[in-house]
Amino acid sequence: MFEYREILLVILQKKDRTFLEYGLFDIILKKKHKMENKSKDPLHGITLQKIVETLVDYYGFDTLGELIPIKCFNSNPSIKSSLTFLRKTDWARKKVEDLYLKSLSKFGNR
């Protein structure tokens, strides 16, 4: 697969008007710009529900409640009640997100 700069170089060398007429030159530049501006946030695009479900699947509520001692993981835990609490409580959500990030390498080995 060609790199964008290789494609642009070919276009510029051949001065192929077909690409310019169909707007492909602009499309290539926009795609390159999008790829360069991807988020560096490792949680980008991952929902809180996915994070909690992954942690519960890997650790279970018992271990999760030991790692992050909050009531929603220890007292009658469920995904729904945990999500409700975490969406309202920033400090708890941060702890869950941090554990998820620390555990990512473990999830890949399953």
C-alpha cells in the first residue's frame, strides 16, 4: 500500500489532471490530515460500559471491589448500578479508567 506522500509525489510528477478533476488530490490530503490528528487518548472511543464490562469479565466484582473499594462493586454489584454511580462520580470513574489502562496488557493475554 502506498504512503500518502508517495501518491502525492506521483501525482505531482505526472501532473495528472484526472486526479485534480475528480478532487482526489483534496481527498488524499484530507485523509492524511485526519490520520495525523488522531487522538492520543488511549480511552478515546471506548465507552464506560465497555470498560466496566471488561474489568468485571477479567477480575469479577469481588476482586474489582478489593482493587477499587467503592460500594457499587461490593454491595449487590451489577453493571447497571456501577455505571449509574460512575457516571455521577468523577473520582470513582477516574480510578476505574486508571485500572483499565493498567490492565490493558493483561486483557490481551486472555
